Amino acid sequence: MATGWAGDGAVQEQIDATVKDGIARARAKLPSGPGLRHCGECDVPIPEARRRAVPGVRLCVACQSARDHDEAALAGYNRRGSKDSQLR
């Protein structure tokens, strides 16, 4: 693929920046502080194994899955990585 006036490493730099941004967004969403014994939304007990596996956990699996699904539906379209945007 022709890169026009872009430097030799520009494509890799763009890929690295996209990955770095994704990691930063994921880390920002991690819970912090003390976890809860009961879900913050539905008040269902959170199992001990989940509390050990996810420090700072605040939601049960069902509520976390629903929140993840809702956030995925609202996620923006990555035009930078879109093949269609590269063809225009």
C-alpha cells in the first residue's frame, strides 16, 4: 500500500499508537479500591472467587456482562483502522 509522504515507519507507528490507546482505555476502566461483597446494581452476592480474581470488583457477572454489552454498542467506529477510509 502506498503511504504518500509518510515516513518509512509511519504505518507501524500508527498501529503502535492505536494499541497503546486501547490499553490505556482498558486500564482506565479497571476498578480500584476495595471491592464489594454484593453487586452495586442488583445487590446479588459476589462470590469470593470473583472478588479474589478481580480486585476492586463492584458488579456481579450478569451486571458486568450487561454493562460491557451496552458499552460495545456505543463504541465508535475506528475510521483510522477502517479499510474503507484508506481507499478514499
